[in-house]
Amino acid sequence: MLLFGIGWGCLTMITAGQIAGHFVSERGKVLTIERLNVAGYRSIREANLPLKKVNLIVGANGSGKTNLYRSLFLLHAAADGRLARSIAEEGGMESVLWAGRRRKGPVLVKLSVELEKLAYELSFGLPVPGMSAFNFDPCIKTEKAWLLLDKRRVCVLDRTNATATARDADGNRVLFPHALSPSESVLSELREPARFPELSALRQEFLGWRFYHQFRTDADSPLRQPQIGVRTPALAHDGHDLAAALQTILEIGDREALELAISQAFPNSELVIDTSTQQFSFFLRLPGIQRPFSQRELSDGTLHYLALAAAMLSPRPPALLAINEPETSLHSELYPAVAELMARASESSQFWVTTHSESLSQLMEQKTKMKSIRLSKIDGETRIDGHGILGEIE
């Protein structure tokens, strides 16, 4: 069977066997994000950002660091069927739309990523008024995905509003067989992964990304409460399973790296995990103190550092590890130890970190030999230093 795939502005003739054979050869490989495009999202009018193995996003408070971080998170949420909920947590669609000077045409958020072998684009805006009571949910306008074959792009998903066509495992373009939610991605509706292998691979990539926005350290924080111990190779996003995650690292992960991380941050100290009951808890023995300090008693910075260590020493490293402002609550004396943890994590995952700390970013630059991506805000718009007005590289 001969198929016509969309190339870089031209039609390219390929066979279904070429698609299937290429995809099988790449199955199981972790795909690195090579480019991120964001338009119409909060303070980002338009940005086109090539990504590397280590991505250090540096800027003052309010410059748009978290907006770039959350644009990646929204793709992860879309694959998980939580796009509408994630938008709601940001205040609804009116809160996330670009509010500055606009061009002609509809007001949309457009997110796209290019991986090594796959590319994806999602655009969404406000729904048509009067069609539903949920007037502030995102309404998906277009959704597209491509398989990248050498210099050719083969379209494997093409959605406009509620109608989508997809390329199946035999290379045939078919109408997507399931009803689509107006506010959720096609990826979240996949029920036959073997029938749509490229879309399934893309969804698994997005779901494999791991994000840590922040760790609460207040008196009621889940980090301070004993929790039922379950083997935990990946720390939860809020860190509630911290004791179990630390114990998992000690048993099946890099025990030496964890012990080194603690000794670098807190010399002559010892981490103790209490596993005598079903609810695990942890303590820190500090030099000169007769009794260990429980997780309830630890300082905010100490607790935050232990959570960072558990996140970055995971025995099951993700394809992408993204951490938003890891320096929160930390004394600058801990920055070298944090930079060491981040450099280690970047060896096994594509790494993304946002920070407003110049000291921490300089330490990371020294350890990883990677330059920071610096942001500023001009007239309410996030700009990437060294890039053009619309985020394109000059």
C-alpha cells in the first residue's frame, strides 16, 4: 500500500511497511525533547525553544519561568485526561490566555513539542458561549501528531474540534473510533494502543515525564506525617510518600549516593527510617544532639532537601525530570549539595529546572557545562535572552 505523508511543506510517498518497521525499531527507546513551542499562554506570546539534555531556566520572580515549566506540564496532563482540571487549577481559561496585544484571529493557546522521532501540537481556547454551562473549560480546536522519518513528517493524528483521523498500525488513515471530549486530548481517549502504536508511544512518553512544582513544609504538610509504607521507586509529586521513597532508595537504589547527599548537606548526620509499623516515618540524627529529630521537627529547608534527594535519586528515573524552583526554603549553604544531586539526575534523565537563584544556576553550569536559558519580562511579555521578539533564535 502506498501512502502520502506530509513532509516539510511537500507530499512524500511512503509505504505502510516503512512506518511500521521504523516504529518497531524505536519502540522502548526514551525519546528526548528537542524543541518546545509555546504561544498565547499567560505571559508567553510566542516562544520557540530548542532543548538540550540539561535545561536551566533562570529569571527573576514574575519573568515567566513557571509558565514555561507549566506548558510542559499541560502536555503531560493532556495525555492523562487532566487538561481541563489543570487549567481550572490555574484559574480557568480566561486566566491562562495571553492578555497582551493580539494579532487577528481567535485567541488560542498553542503548545507543541518535537521529540527525536515524534512531534505533537495542541491548540485550545474558549468554548462557544451558550453551548454548555462549562464556559471556562478549555475547548480543543486542533490536535496533530507526526512520525518523523528522516526529513519527512508523516501525519498520524489530525483533529479539528470533535473530529479526528489517525493512522493505524497498518498505515491506514481511519476515523478515530471513540467519542472525544471537547476539553481533553485524543491521547487520553486511547483504548486500543496496539491499533494506534505511534499515538500510544507518544502518550507513554508524556506520561513518563515527572514534575515537582513544590513541596509543602508547613506543620500540616504530608511530608511531616507518617504514611503507610509501600515500595516507592518514584516520589509522589507532593512528597507524601517520602519515608517509603527514601527506604526504597536504600534497598534497591543508589544507597551510596543518598548517604553522600546527606553527608554533604548535613555532615556527620544519619538518616533513620522507622519501618517497625505499617506506617513509615523517618528521623535525622544530628551531631551533638542526644536524640534524633523526627520529620515533624525538621526545619523546612532540611525537609525540602530530603524530598529533593528522594526525587532526584529515584531508582526509576523518568525520561524528563522537571523541578520548579528547588531552592525554595533552602539556605545557600545547601546549594552545592543540591547542584550535585541535579547533575547526577541529569545523567539518566533529560533535566529541566527553573530557578531565580544566580548562585545555584552558576553551580549547575559549572557541573554540567551547560549554559542557562535566561528570561526577562518586557511590557508584560516573557522574553528569552538572545532570542528575537517572538522567541525565535536571532
